[in-house]
Amino acid sequence: MTQAINDFPTDQHGWAELLPARDKPAPLAGNVRVQWVVVGAGLTGLACARRLGELHPEHEILILDARLVGQGASGRNSGFTVGVSHFPGAFNAKNKANYARVNRINQTGVALLDQQIKAQAIDCQWDNRGFHHGAADSQSINESAHFLGYLDAMEINHIALDQDAMQQRFGTALYKTGVHVKAGGLVQPAALVRGLADSLPRNVKLIEQCPVLKITHGKPITLATAQGEIATDKLILATNFEAGKLGFLSRRLIGSTLSGSFTRRLTATELSSLGEHKEWGIISLHSGGATIRLTADGRICLRNTAEYFGGALLTPEKLQQRQIIHRASFEKRFPQLTHVPFEFSWSGVEGISRNGTNFFGEQSKNIFLAGGYNGSGVSRGSAFGYALAEYASGGQSELINDCLASAPALWIPPRPILDIGAALTVGMRFRGVGLDR
Ligand SMILES: Cc1cc2nc3c(=O)[nH]c(=O)nc-3n(C[C@H](O)[C@H](O)[C@H](O)COP(=O)(O)OP(=O)(O)OC[C@H]3O[C@@H](n4cnc5c(N)ncnc54)[C@H](O)[C@@H]3O)c2cc1C
């Protein structure tokens, strides 16, 4: 399967656009032969390449990305670094081992990021004090009771909050109930991936704007790019939902397009109309509810749409339409800030499987892959990437076993059935969302 460069489009509407401009990256120097290639410089690929660099100081490792670092999902997410996953529905004691497994992976990812951000002094608004979950309407309020039951049963550190406490913290009366979970964090996602990319070990070389167009299996494995051919002993695919473009998982992993908006920076007076907390994040306990943050630089950022759009970013026209949905969500929460304009809106594509599982392992001889975290990839992608480096190097660990224990993914039908199925699935996600959106 051969791709073309324009099969990897991007736009200028991400968190990366809030950051200072970067130097133009160096291109690939003709044809090369290396021991390792990692394709994809999101959180999975960066964690994997960093670990490979540490494990094999004598090897040359190339990490390639089709786009600039920060333009994939890892630089376009909402920055919630999940330590404890929310499994919808009532606590089920039979699933306790699985809940614990997923949370071990999450927390390894949080710890790895925490350690790297501190060691490399990455300036990315990192706040490792956890975040909140909120409920505004009947379904999510019901779900909040389930979530508290799970946190209690799993002995996870948390604080339950009523409407007054939520209002006092965030300056909105919308949430009837909430929970603060301490394990986890918040981050400026594009600043994080840039910082990680700029501090890779010396034997790891990053090449941006260099899509891999074709993979030829063999010994060595060869990769065709527009900048030259690369031969390698081992290949890591950290390409998220775009693995299908290179012939992997095309009927198992697809892209779902999400969108959100940022306000401009709030003034001191506007900030004082919010609650006591100066930097926070709330994830809805309804699957279709908004994720909303007050960022460290004083912007309200919220995301509340998801749709199947062929695995592509939204067009400017579509993004403008979605902004109306973002705006309603913002004004409903903060009637005192209705005069505050959005500075811009953005979209991003997350990799999802039909049954919400993740991918980890050897796809074919010497070709390894990790990805598809269904909206929880900041911590999990970091842990999966790290574990994949060790696994591909012949290592063994509890983390590797936890990643390998991911359930097999269900088959996804091709288009046009996919479009109908995806529209129904996304529709289900928003059913009964009410005030939470
Ligand atoms: C709007 C939005 C909000 C989200 N919010 C959260 C959140 O708050 N918390 C959370 O945990 N998760 C969230 N997610 C999900 C999270 O961003 C992803 O799960 C995670 O970033 C996946 O990381 P990755 O490295 O596997 O993939 P990506 O970051 O997508 O990286 C894959 C990279 O591979 C590159 N690539 C693909 N094909 C090729 C090729 N052929 N050649 C070269 N390069 C290639 C791409 O350009 C891309 O940069 C959100 C996602 C979106 C879109």
C-alpha cells in the first residue's frame, strides 16, 4: 500500500499555535540504514524512542513524523493526564483486576511524564494535582454515584463535592455534583510533546514532515519516504489511527474527530468572577459531556463535539459550525463571561476501537505497534510507548504484561456501513447528555 504526502494533511488551529514559532526541522539526509525506526512522534512514539535510546546507547534510532511535532492528537488533546480511568456503569467486582491493570498503566504513564517534565525542565503548564469529574444532568448524576462506588471499592484517593463546593472552586453553578481524583494531571499538550521531542537522547534523531509512504517487509525492512529510503532492523509504528494507511489494523482502529474552543486570556476581573481554584480541569461523567479547563495562562478551553469525519480534521466551515456548540456550552457554564470571545477553535482526531481496547504488540516480524487509546492517550500512550521499546528489545516486565493483556479489538466494517455505524455510535455517546454538553 503506497501513500502520498498529501494523505497526511494538517491545519494551523491547534494548541501548537499558542506557542512560539520553532526552527524549521532538518530533513532526512538521503538514504539511510539504522537499527531502529519509530514512525509517529506523538506521545507513544516519543516515549518509545526515548526508551530505545536509553536501552541501546550504541544504536542509531530514527523517529519520523508526517507532520510537525504537536500537530498530531498528542498536541491537540485537552491535556487531561488520566491516572484513574472512569469505567461507566456500576462497579463490578468481577472486573476489579482489569480496572487495576488499566490504572497501573495510566499511573506509570503519569509518573513517566512527571519524571521527564521535571528532568528536562519542560515548560508545559504541568500540574500533577489531579483533576475533577463533574455531573450536571440526571444521567451523569446517576453515573457519579457509580463512579464514587468504584473509587471507594478500589480504595482510590478522592474527594466528593456537592454543588456548592463545585461552584466555590470553579465559579459555575452548572455542576450538581463532582469528584476530585488526585492521581493524574493537566498539561499544555503541544508544549509537552515539543519539550519531549527537543530533549531526546543523543542517539535518537527526529525527522519531521516526513511521511512514511510505504513499508516493504524483509530483512532489513525498508521504508519509502519522499526524502529518501530508510532501511532498518526493527520498526515501531506509533501512528495512531493512521496505521491503516500503511496496511495495519485498518478494520480495527479508526479516527474520531473532536473539536473545542479557547477564549482569549481572561482579565484579572474576569478571573475573579470564577472560583477559588486558579487552574483546573473538569471531565464530564457523561460520555458526551464537555471537558473544560481553566488553563494556567488564564484561558477557558472546552471540548464538546465528537464525530466520524473520515479520520480527518474539520474543515474551517465545519469548525465554525461546531463553535456554536462550544459557545452554548461556555455561556451556560459562565453567564458572567458571555462578553468574552473565543480566540480560536481547533479539532483533532483520536484513535478509537469498537470495544474501547488498546493495541500493543508485534504486528509482523520485527514490526511493533502501540496505539488507539480512545481519548485517554496522554498517560496511556506514554506508558505503552515505553513498554513497547522494552518489549521490542526482548524485555519482560509487569508493565509489558499489562499492555499485552489488552482485549482483542472488534472488527469495524468498511464504508459506507462504517459511516452509518459510526454515526449511530457517536449519536449514542451524546444520548441523554442534557446540561452536561
Ligand atoms: C481533541 C482531542 C482531545 C483529547 N483529549 C484527551 C485528554 O484530555 N486526555 C487524554 O489522555 N487523551 C486525550 N485525547 C487522546 C490523545 O490525544 C491520544 O490518545 C494520544 O495523543 C495518542 O498518542 P499517539 O502518540 O498514539 O498518537 P498521535 O499523537 O496521533 O501521534 C501519531 C503520529 O503519527 C504520525 N503519523 C501517522 N502516520 C504516519 C506516517 N505514515 N508517517 C509518518 N508519521 C505518521 C502523525 O502525524 C502523528 O503525529 C484527545 C484527543 C483529541 C483529538
